Amino acid sequence: MSDKKRTSYPKEKINILLLENISEQAVQNFRRAGYTSIKKIGGALSEKDLAKEVKDVHLLGIRSKSQITPAILNAAGKLQAIGCFCIGVNQVSLSDATEKGVTVFNAPYSNTRSVAELVVGLSIMLIRRIPDKNKAAHEGIWLKESKGSFELRGKTLGIIGYGNIGAQVSVLAESLGMKVIFYDIAIRLPMGNAQSRKSLKEVLQEADVVTLHVPETAQTNHLINAATLKHFKKGSILLNYARGQVVDLEALAQALKSGQLSGAAVDVYPVEPEKNGDHFETPLQNLSNVILTPHIGGSTEEAQTNIGENVSSKLINFLEAGITTGSHTVPELALPLQEGTHRILHIHKNVPGVLSQINTQLSSHHINIVAQYLKTNNDIGYVVLDLNKNLSKEAMTVLKNIKETIKVRVVY
């Protein structure tokens, strides 16, 4: 099927809005696919401003600062999909997006290497007490000493959360001669010689360096607090390049001041500034052997290029073929293109009997189904229909009249 005939609508009329300095790779990917109506905005927008911007938008691209609230989704009457050009999707009201049949994609693996490399690099800096020596040198003080400085080789790295990033950190750390232990609530296959532990406490008591790679959930809120900090090995190091709510920063500051911990590196915070140049405060400021970074764990040129390519490709595949692999709202379906047919997407409330209604209604109108695919989740059902070309307009009318319908769209 040629690209020119790939879609049932003029591509130049598809409006794409990209916020927060999304990689130019995404723009290039859309343009190569034939989409020209692309608006790019440097930062995040307020709810009021974004509600105005999304009125006629079909595809919306965001990063972590943009909040997609029910009000935004209500204002976006033409919205087909949201691309989160980042790791998480917690900035999107997924329940409301699901209810409206808006597909939400992200890039959960594209910056894995960037975060993993930085975590290992920071571990070296902290265990050598480089922040203190760097500060002294900037202040004109010569601090040449080996006291309190160690090699990573032979030390134990404790990883909390052994997902994609945690596993990558594991491999890099082991290559430097570290012993790796980890704890995860899910059963994970160890990489290399890494060993799992049965509890968080076991890892904290054994590890010289602890790195966090867990999602933000009710269970991980203040996972590291005054009580758990007491279990850390005396003089150990903590790195949080996961989520801001995972660590109680006041408690961490006290642990650093008391010497329970000898150093820390933190990249994420409970409250973060909206934009570059805004004022920022944390209890960890001006503490010895502490590295603070402004949520840049995955911010490398390579990672942003990968994310731009990954998410834009998912959006294009959904728009042009109905493929929802990686979706957090509409059920996942990946299906081949059918030559000589028209493809229609039908998103509906997941109640019993909808597929039967679809088939009965199409059959009563003598509409032949060449191929049919169905996937459901708790809330909605997603049906992809490949029909004879000369019957697709009639089929659209039939499908729109089914009571449980949320969205219907002819793809090609």
C-alpha cells in the first residue's frame, strides 16, 4: 500500500502539537511521514492556555511537566492520541483519556542507558568524595587527601527496583568489579552475577551504595524515610534517580548530617520548578558530599533522539494502521495491513454484547468483514475492522449508531 493512499484523510490537515522542547527527531519523523501541520512550543503551558491550544489538535506530544487534566481532555474534541516523550505517564489523567478513547503512548526504555551511566558515574564521584574536593578547589583550598575516598571495585551495590534501568545499572556496576544485590516486589531474572534479596532491609544493611529505580506509587511514597535510613550500612551512599516522592528529604538530610550516610546524589524532588531559572530549594542544599541535579537523569542528546523517534513512530502507526502497541489506555493491538480494504477503528465501552451488535448490524446491511480484531480492558473495547472498500461509508454510519460507541475512525 503506497504512502499516498495510506490514510483516508489529507495528512496536511492533521494538527500536531508538541510541547516542552520535544526532540527535533520527532518533527523530522512526522514530516517524513507526510505530516506538515506541526506546532512546537518550548515549554509547558498552564491548564487554561493548553485548553485553548488543543481545541483542534489530533496528536499531542508532551514531556513530564505538562499536566493533561480532565479539563484539557474535554477541550480537545479532535484528539486521537497523546505521546508522552518521556518514561512515565503519571502526568496524564489516564482514566479520563481511557473514557474518551484517547490512546496514550510513552517511551519506557529509550533513556535507560543515559540514567544507568550517570548513576555509575555519580557512585564513583561520591565514593571518592569529589564534591567536597571540588568545592574546596573552587574556594581556593588545596585538599589533597585519601581519607574517606574508596574504589568502587569490591564494594556492594544495592539496587531497589530491578526493572530496565536497574538491570542496566547492574551490568555496568558488575563490569567495574562491584558485587550487585537487588530487591524488587516482582520476580526478576538477575543479570550476570547479581543476587536478589528477600527484603528492602536486607539490601540496605548490606550495600555500600544504594540506588533507587522504582515507580511513584502509594507503596513507594517515602520508601526511604527516618525508619528505613536507620537500616543503611554506616557511611553508605544513596542515589535517587527515580521519583521525587520516594525519599523523605528531611530525613535524608538528617542522616547525612549525623554521618549515618556519607553521601547522596538526588535528581528528583517532591516539588520541582516549572522552568529553567526558577527558584529551587531542598533540605539537601549545602551538605557535604551531596550532588544535586535538576531532573536530568535521562537528559542526553542520544536519549532525546531515541525518545523522539520511538514515540512519534507509535503515534504514526496508530494514526495510519490502528496499531496500539505500548498504549496505556486503548487495548494493545498490532495487526497487518490488508490490501484492497478499508480499515475502521471502533472504540467502545466494554460491556457485554457490543461485538455481537457490530457484527449483527453490519451483516443486516450486507457489509462483508474481511478481517476483524478485538481487544478489551476493564473499561473499553477496541475493534479493528477491515471491510470491502465500497461499503466503508455505510459501515461508519452503522458503527456510530451503536449505543456504546466512544470513537469511530476510518484509517485508510
